[in-house]
Amino acid sequence: MLTERPTQPIAGQRPGTSGLRKKTAVFMAPGYLENFVQATFDAIGGAGGKSFVLGGDGRFFNDRAAQVILKMAAANGAARVIVGQGALLSTPAASHLIRLNRTDGGIILSASHNPGGPDEDFGIKFNTPNGGPAPEAVTEAIFQRTQAIERYRMLEAPDVDLDRIGVHELGGMEVSVVDPVADYAALMAGLFDFAAIRALFAGGFRMRFDAMHAVTGPYARAILEGRLGAAPGTVINALPLPDFGGHHPDPNPVWAAALMEEMFAPDGPDFGAASDGDGDRNMVVGRGIYVSPSDSLAVLAANAQLAPGYRGGLKGVARSMPTSAAADRVAAALGIESYETPTGWKFFGSLLDAGRATICGEESFGTGSDHLREKDGLWAVLMWLNIIAERKESVAEILGAHWRRFGRTYYSRHDYEALPVAEAEAVMTGLKGRLGSLPGTLVEGMRIVSADDFAYQDPVDGSVSRGQGLRIVFEGGARVVLRLSGTGTEGATIRLYLERHVEGPEGLDQPVQEALAGMSAAAEALAGIRAATGRAGPDVVT
Ligand code: G1P
Ligand code: ZN
């Protein structure tokens, strides 16, 4: 039975580009999820006759939310919804299914790398028919609808058995429950030389993949252990759990400390990797060597042609502004375009859609290519494996060779988290007000050549985004960048990004924080974060 239920606007339903993220309890409150889903359908001109993809990262409330959304889609007249078995889909797999099936978009349930559980976070995100996150015009239209909503449509029906693969019927709508991995694995098999990677594993190459009890477990098991012959047990924490085992499913040296320890042990595996809650982020580690995401992007760009899907070369490389310029140096050497965009994957989407960039990445453990419209954790891992298989070198050798050829860009991000909002804003406005006077001055013995508040004009649609981060560049290309996080949920977070390029051949093997000590001192002299906040140092260093 179809019902129209009266409702009224609920405060705080403004989605960002990574969707709407709140505490799980907020999402579970009566009408909260329903209002947002109805607003989404209304904002895209209704769901009547349309098809969608639906799935999530398996966190607490994922299964319940999926049933609600299916019944609402049916009540709104949708023709078909493609759902991952068990309501699971990684974000990249969802993006691929949208594109493969040419659906009218998709709904992804995730709060990415944020912890999950009844007391933690939940999230929902709408992706458009190109497979990418909804652009601001769409998220704004959704928000406007949430403010005017008066009713939502709901089908009264039993739950669909989402554990059973196959075609189900729900109030006249088709629900196709699919294997969440199959189509994604086929896409990967087309991009990478699976035979070469299989031979690598057959030769005794040892790998550890930490799925962090999040959605990539089934993907990594099926692809690495299943199709590529990695030893059983290569993938750890492979079972997606509603609370991610009580951990942060965030692949960085802090939250994947156990993996780091194993990789730095004397007889550690040859290669290590981890992925986040919804599978779009990745961390890559060699035996005894950590690969910074900025370096990873540069290495992937420099070696992409070793993988079958990229044999024809790259159209361009894009990185977010705070990501190190290491990838730019590769682009210059390859004679291809490089792009510096504001933080956030949506800016890459426009370049990928227009065929101007092939590979893109962010310092925040996100890398991807034009094979879909999200960042893709497992894709980056497979690309590394393909490169290792072709070059027949260790991660340390590949990085060393890269630095000798392009120089090394030392890089680190320092996060000052949960600051009082007023304090954080005072630091930023203080520095912003002084930017104009900085060029030409010396800080810690280094000359500043430019200082600005980063603004970006999209080369495809001409749109301009201002206020994207304070950028101070020194002679030789060293940089200090400051911006406020747009994703934190508690107080304000200042992200300080430090970078210094060393051309070599000397000085390529310094400890990172040592190599950046001068930049860190310069940043404090310029912005005075510690002085203003009373903090002794950053909360997280990556
Ligand atoms: C963070 C990352 C950024 C990424 C975003 C969404 O945003 O820094 O690169 O695009 O998460 O995954 P921030 O908190 O810095 O605004
Ligand atoms: Zn994510």
C-alpha cells in the first residue's frame, strides 16, 4: 500500500559534496532519512520511471536505511533499483554501476572514514548519472527542498531480501540485487595486467591488505586472493562490521598503525595497503617505506603506461592544491597538462568528463582516474601491483628511482583538530590579512615569492571558486599551505601542509619531519597556530 505521509522541514539537512553526514541517531530519528530522500527525488525532477543504484559501506543502520530508500523509490514510481547484495557497495563500485547501467544516478550510504555504530556517524550521498558526487547546484536544490517539504511517499510492504541475488519486485518496481564485486572486478581486469600480477604473487610476493572491517574486504578478497592468487590471509579485517570493529576505518599511518608496524618489521611483507570505510581512499606502504599520497600520485602518473588501460598515455594529471607538486614535475616531463584544483573530488569530475585529465589525486589518501568518477582505493593498489610486476622492483626501489629522476618533494600535513571555531578563524583571518605584505620578505632565512588565498577557475565551465586555502610559496618552490577542514564534525580543524623540494642527488634520504623542520618553523612564524591556540603541536601528522 502506498501512503503519503505529512512531514515538515528538519533543520540541518544541507548536504556537502560528500553528502549529508550526521550522528547515526540523528538519521534514525523519525522522518529524518525519509525527508532527505524525498527531497532528493523531488530535486531531480521526481523518481518516476527512473533507475538508480543503491548501496553502502555496511555501517550500522546501512541495512535499515536501504529498505526505507527502496520503499520510497517504489512509492515515487521508480522503475528499477540496482542494489549490492546485503546493501553493500563500495563508493567506487557504485560509481561504476551507475555508469555501466546508465542509471539516473545512485544513492550511497556512507560516512567514509568516520567511525560507525549507534553512537557514531552515518551519511547519505546522491551521485549523478556521470557516476560522480552531485555538484553544488544539485546539493543546493536538495537542501532547498528539505526546507519546503510537506510530505513523503512510502510503500507499506515487507522488506526485500537483499541477501538473495536476483530480480525482486517491490510495488511494481524492479529491485536487482547484484554481486557487489563482479562488475567492479571486471572493470579492474580490463585496466590492469592480471596475468602479470598473478605471476608476481606466484613468485612468492607477499602482501598485506587491511580492509579495516569496512566495505573493501569482500572486494580485496575476491580480487587479490581470488583472481590474483595472493596467499589466503593476505586480506585482514576483511569482514565488514557495522562498527568497523570499533576503529576508525581511515587508512593512514595513525589509524592503520598495526599495518605500519608489520610493514616496518624486519621480515615484513613486500607490499602493504589499506582502504577506508567506503573504499575510495588508499594508503600504500612498502617494506620499511611509507609512500606519501602525493608521491603515490606522482609515481602512478610516471608509470601508468605500464598498465594496459593506460598504455595510450595520459591526457593530463590533476591534483588538489594542498597536494604536493610532485605530480606536476611528472606532467612537465611527460609533456602533458597538470591541473591544481581546490580540495574535493568534484573539481576533478569536470576535468575527467571533459577528457582533460586521466589521473588525479589528493594528499588525503585519494587517487583515481577516468575509469569512474570517484576516487578509488583498490584501483590505486592494483595500479601499484601492476607497476611492481612490470618493473620487477620493490616499492623502495621504485620510489628511489622516482626521486633520482624527478627530485624528491618532502611533504607532510599537520592537523590541529577540534579547535574553538573563533580561535581557528582568528588564525586564518590574521594570516589572510597579511598575505599582501609577504612577498619579498624573509622567514626563517627563506624568501617568500608569492602569497595568496587560492582561487580556481574551472577550465571547462569557467566557474570560479574562491577562498580555497592560504598558499605561501618560497624560493625553490617550498610551500606552506593553511586551510580549514570542511569535513570535521567537532569545532574547527586547521590543516597545515608543508612541502619542500630537493632536486638531488644529495639529500634524498632525510627523515621527512627533519627535512621539513624549517618549513614548520616558518609556518609557525607566519601563522602562529601554536601561539594562538596554546597547542604544543598538531594532533595528527601524516
Ligand atoms: C578531507 C580531505 C579532502 C577530501 C575530503 C573528502 O576534507 O582533506 O582532501 O576531499 O576530506 O574526502 P577536509 O576535511 O580537509 O575539508
Ligand atoms: Zn571514503
